[in-house]
Amino acid sequence: MTLRRNGRLLWALIFGALAAATGLTIFALGWLLVTALRPVPAYENGRLSESTTDLQPVSGALTDVLTHSLPPPVVAINTIALPIASEPVTQLALGEDVVETVIRPSQPVASTAAQLIIPSLNVVQTIRTVPIVNEIWDISQLGGDIGHLSTTGAAPLDALAPVLVAHVTSQDGNPGPFYHLTELQQNQEIIYRTNGVDYVYKVQRFRYVSPDQVDELYWPDEKGLILATCTSWNYLGQAYDQRLIVRAVFSHQTPSDNNG
């Protein structure tokens, strides 16, 4: 009798455990089904929202970056004043200070009767137009001259400030035209000579920027002039980490001494 009673008790325990497991399984499946049918919470304007259909982007500067791709800088400042570049410019790479054996498809050409004169630095150099090649301004063949970046202001007093660039060092290792650019002082003169007129500018400020800050070169000021060159040489990376930007403001104009 004892054995039979113990056997019945054992079977009762087994069936009870199976029933409990089945109940838990059914409960879990039901919970999963209800959860799946509920709307997924989402963030709306920084607050929790119960429906993804009303989801609005979070307002602020980050939204502008995420939802609006930045257009090429040649059209980002002033679509009326700026010429349209054949290729967008993505970096202020300014070429490399190395000897090149590859023939470029287009080379800098001398602007008619144009010179840059910086009296305090003893700089008197021809200005050449720099083309865009593979999304960068190609100054690899600029040599010891001054480069005028295409797609920036075409001439003094243009609606957009012209940008002039030059090497820090030449290909033979000697100082380039802008080797002493950091020695300029505020209010010192910079002269853009063209078509028999000297347009005199005065240094306003200096800025150090990264190569991808191309927007720093597009200054919608008819009285502006920008000088730019490479700076902060990285011996490990064998490249310039920054660009020096000098902004100058128009002061006055006079006839050129040499009518050139």
C-alpha cells in the first residue's frame, strides 16, 4: 500500500510540474504577442513619444548637419556671385611641396598684369590662376609664384574676396613666397596690383584651420582679400596638418608705379 501511494504521489508531482511549465510557456507567448503589437517608443524633440508616425527630428544644429548635406563651397556662400566650378572642392589641400614628374591636365596660367606685393616681407610675385584637379586646387606646378584660387573672387572689390596662395618652401628647399607669412602684423599693407591699379589692403586677422575647412576661403565681402598657405608640418605624417588663413580688408587704391 505504501509503495502504491508513493507511486501515485510521484506521478502527481510529475503532472503538476508539466502543467506549471505549460502555463509559463503560454504566459510567455502571450506577453511576447502583446509586446510585439504595442507601438515602439521613440524620441520626439528630445522627449519620449509613443508612436513612430509622429516622430519629428530633434531641432538644433545637429539636425541641420544630419538632414542637409553641405553643398559644394562654390555655391554655399552666394550662388549669384560665385562661378560654378566644374568639380566641387572638398579640401584645402593646396597641392604638395614636392617635385612632380607627372604632367597635369591643366597648369596655372598667369593672370594678366597681376602681382602680389607685400612690402614688409619683400614679396613681389606674379599671380597665376590655379585650376581644380580631382577636387583640389592643384598648385603642384605653381613654383615660386602666387596662385589665385579659381572659384573665389575674380579680382579686387569683387563680391567675393579673392584668395591668393603660395608655397612655404620651394621644391629645392628654399623659402617660398609665403615662408614669412606668419610675421605679418595687423594693419600692415598687402597690395594687389592689376590693370595699372594698386589695390591696397590692410591685415585684419590670422586663423589656423584644418584642410577640410574649405568654407574659410569663401568670404562674401567685396572689401576682403585672403592669403593662405600650409603650416604645422607633421614630421611623422610628412604633411602639413593645418592651413594659415590671413584676412585683409581694402583700404584704398592708387595708380601703379609701373602702370602694370
